[in-house]
Amino acid sequence: MVSDPRFGNGTLGDPARTESVPDLASAALACLGHLAIVLDHRGRILLFNQECERVTGYTAAEVQGSQLWDLIPEGPQAGSLRTLFVNLSPGLLPYRWESLLRNRRGDPRLISWTLTGVPAAGGQAVHVVAAGIDISERRWAEADLLRTNQVLRTLIDASPLAVSVLDVSGTVQIWSPAAERLFGWSRREVVGRLSPCVPEENREELLASLRRTLAGESLSGTEAVWHHKDGTAIDVEQWTAVLRGPQDEPESILFLVADIRSRKRAAEALRAGMQAVEAASHAKDHFLAVLSHELRTPLTPVLAAVSALEEDSSRFPGLRDTLTMIRRNVELEARLIDDLLDLTRISRGKLEIHRQPVDAQHILVHAVNICCAQEVAAGRLRLEMGLIPGDYRVLADGPRMTQVFWNLLNNAVKFTPSGGTIGVRSRVESEARGRFIAVEVSDTGIGIEPEMLPRIFDAFEQVDRRITRRFGGLGLGLALSKAILELHGGTLTAESGGRGHGSTFTVRLPVGDLVDLDDTGSGLTMDDWSAGAEPPERADRPLRILLVEDHADTAEAMAELLRGLDHQVRVAGSVSAGLAAAEAAMEEGGLDLLVSDLGLPDGNGLDLMRELSRRYGLKGIALSGYGMEEDIQKSLEAGFERHLTKPVSLQILRSAIQQAAG
Ligand code: ADP
């Protein structure tokens, strides 16, 4: 009996009137792998095999007596089937037809049917056998394939990249519209031919690369040159994929090709731009080096002369302070020039530091002496010192640390109005990262607005130019100091209560071995710092020195200075004169040291040093207005023991001479 409601109203089929199907036939249909339905001449279901039950989810009992079109979704297909049975005659069969079949869950299955007529037992009536194959999967796979093909076709047609497929022998199979546009060859001209974009002479190369690609080597991301129909070479970047046949055998190669001419032009322009920038930067460095040389040259004789006079101050007792003031100002000028060069070094990552164990507080006291003494002595500023007792060794570049403290103290003096106080304090801080000596330079001066605090460490940055211009300066000191401290593994920080509330700068440096020399004291006092400022006097060994310098004023002042240190000095103004003077000196008893300028009218001091070192094993000190690393390096390579940058302070010259002469 029919139990599904759709088949249960009795009007679709009348089981009482169905004719029987022989058992043998029904057994045969039962084991058939396809769908098989036996219908009577009105289309009523007599037999519904197991495959039908599996595909539709209905049992034979449920559909028995229903009409075939009841299993088909309402629509034209159901209508034409109904018509077929109304007019059924043997001439209309076999009837082939595809239809959707409703299954119990409502999923459509696509069935290909063949309806064949079978004479009913005993005579006229016709049974119809509907044999069906479920072609849903196949048809959907075909539909998928079709859709994929359409998508691929659209992709190939719309792709801005040229698409080409070459078979293993290099014959073009696919040639996209973008390829037509890029290379000028139409599809008709190219497909079926060896790729015309590779010139005859490069054919072998192409085939070899195809073979390598087929063997698994990827050309993806490689650059190549393909040719336009008019012969123009086109730079391209290509990506490849091997396309395989049904047995997984490599059949052809898909090429995606991008025109990279504009990219290459842009890269070329960028490279040229970079070169221009580098050249400009080099020119700037060169200009700064030459400028500083030219600025230093006139300072050299002034500093030398003043230093000589200072040494011999007993001759001018009333002038000592004036001479000191002149020397300090010349040194200040030289310092500004050095700052400019240092900035160039930092921007090129070439600032070098030479570390030695030094006493940080000793350096600090020395800098305080240089920067604050005058103002304090004149009663313009008060100084409060609060240094911890002891010898706090840091591994640092002494002159660079002097430069840092000098910058901070000079700023404190510069930005603090008369009557103000400058504080210099130190303490030891222990952190997880290690032990640091912290040096604080504070003032009660003009202060810094909070929003400007982070910017004061940028090169050329000055808080308020109208104010700071009054005080001079290039805005480089803090940038350099910070960079120097960072090279030492230290830090520089600034605090201020704002405009008019003073500033505090803190230097932190990692401390090495901590040796307390005096832990009974309560900190250094004014007396300590002024007493400790100058290095102890030391007798110099008189030497026979050849001074080669073409700048007459400098030569004269330097000679005077050296003679003031009890040395015998011969002066020459050129390489040839230097060689002659050395020869004469050797004949007259010998020569201990060469002190030579580098730029000389008939050659350079490097050649002179080489020659004198070769001839007499002479040692020397280079004295130059050029002070970049490469200049220093060249001097050392030529055989000079030291390279001093003009204008050189008396102390440095003195100790260099003693060291070099050895
Ligand atoms: P310079 O002093 O040559 O201008 P610096 O790099 O040493 O250059 O300082 C940068 C700026 O930071 C100064 O121009 C000033 O505006 C500010 N500054 C530095 N030190 C102090 C200070 N102690 N008090 C107030 N402002 C300061």
C-alpha cells in the first residue's frame, strides 16, 4: 500500500488494476545496478527496483501504483511524460529523456531515462520499462568544468599579464589579448608556431630553459628579455607552471609575463637619484672638511702664539688673564668647527671612540674649571658641587667625555642669568643592567618648555631662536653629546620645570671596577675642582725638531711655541725644503722628530714622512687642518705616529711630542 502522503490519495494509481510483472523479470531488475521502473500503459508504477529505492529514498511499496510523473518535479518534463502515456503507442518507444527526480529529502537527482515498450503477458497491453542512470555527478562535474573553463578564459582574456602556454617543443598553444598587446603578435600569427618573441639566435636557450622547467626548475620571478614584433627588446618578469596530462606527464608550460620596463626605469631613476644624493652628501662632507681647514688655519698661529705667551707669562704679569681669555675663545671657535665635523661623522656612522679607563669625576672637574671658573670668580654665578668621593673609573674616551661635560656646563652658564646657580652633582645608581655613575648638571636659568624637551637633542634644534640666538651656538652640542654617550652605552636625559624654572641634564655612564680612594671625604669642594684642573707640570726632554709648515704665521708661532718648550727647531715651508733641512740637520748631528703640515706647496706631508722615515727612520707628528677619519688613517699609514688637528692645544702638542719621540 502507498504510505507516503503524496502517493496515498488513491487517485494516482489503482493497485487493484495493476497488472503483475513476472517474478523472474522482477528479480532481474532488482539486481540491476541502474534504476529500473516497470510501468503499465497508464504510467503507473508496477515495479520499483532497489536502485530506485536507494536513489529516491522511497520504498517500492510506497510508490506502487503511483504514476511516474509524480516522482518528477511539477513542470514541463512532468507534462510531456503525461502526454506520452496518454498517446502511448509502440511507435513512440523507445523514448529517451532526462529529468530531475525528487528524492525523499528534496534533493534533486538528474536521471537519464530510456523508456522501452514490452508487450504485456497475453496480448495487447503494453508494459513500459523505464531504465535510468543517475547522471547527476557527471553532469555537475561537466557543469563545473564548463564554469571553470569560462572563468579561466575570462581570466586569460582580462589578465593584465600576458598569458602564454607553450608545449614542450616551444610551440605556442595559448596567446592572450594582453600578450597580443604587449608583443604585437596576434593570436592567429602565433598559435601553433614556435614562440616568435624569442629571436632565432636565442631559440636553443629557450628550449633548454623549457626542458629545465619541465624537469622541475622554476623560472618564476626571473627576468628575461622577450621581443616585440617590431624587434624592440622588452624586459619582462615571468612566472611559470608546468601543466600535466592525464597520466601526470608534463605537457606544457604556462607563462605569466609582466612588462617591467617602467619598473626598471623607476629603479634606474632611483639608483641615479641615490647616487646624486650620495654625491651631494660626499660634496657636503668635502666642503665641510675644506671649510673647517680654512677656518682652522688662521686659528693655529693665534693659539700657538697665545699659548707661548701664557707659558712665559712672567714677562707679562698683567696680561695673564687676557691671554687665557684669548686662548679659551680660540679653543671655543675650534670646538664649534669640530662639532660640525663630528655631526658629519655621526651622520655617516663614523664617529669613533677610543676607550680607556678614566676617572669620570676628574674629567668633570676639569670641564667645570674650563667652563665655569670665570663666571664664578667674577661673582656672576654661584656653583654648587656635590660629587661623591672616590675614583669612579669608566671605560671611556676621555676627550669625548670632556666634550660632553663641556657642552652641558657651557649651556648651563649660557642660559643662566646673572645671580643664578649651577649645580654639579654625582651619584652611583645600581640597576638590573649594572652600575652607573650619574652626573647631574643643573641650573636655575631660562628653563625649557616640556614640549621642546625631546627636540633639544636633535641636531640644529634650538628652543626659541630669538632667545638662543642671543647666546650663540649651532644647536649641535646636545645631539653630539647624546650620540657620544650612547656609543659608550650611556644616556643623556633632560628635565625642566618649564620656562624660567631652570634645567637639569643627567649623564649616565656604566661604571667598571669601583675603587673608592677616599671614602672619608664629604665630596669635592670648590678648592678641589680648581686645584685639580690643570695636569701636573712635567719637564720635557729637549728634542731636535724639523717643523714643516707653509703658512708663515703658523710656522713662526709654532716654532716660537716649540722653542718655548726648550726644543731646537728648524723650519721649512715645503717638501723639498724639508728634505734639504733634514739632510743638513743629519750632517750637523741628527734630528729627533718631524712635525709637519700635510698640504704643502710642492707636494704633501705624507710623502715627506715616507721619505724621511725611509732615509733616516725619523718619527713624526702630522699637524693638519683636515681631521676626518680618512685623513687620520692616511697619516698613520704614511708613518706618522700621531695626527693632530689644528689648532692644537699646547698640552696635546706637548704630550704628543714626548710620546712620539719616545
Ligand atoms: P646650542 O647650545 O649650541 O644652541 P645645544 O645642542 O647644546 O646647542 O642645545 C640645543 C638647545 O637646547 C639650545 O639652543 C637651547 O634652546 C636648549 N638648551 C640646552 N641647554 C639648556 C639649558 N641649560 N637651559 C635652557 N635651554 C637649554
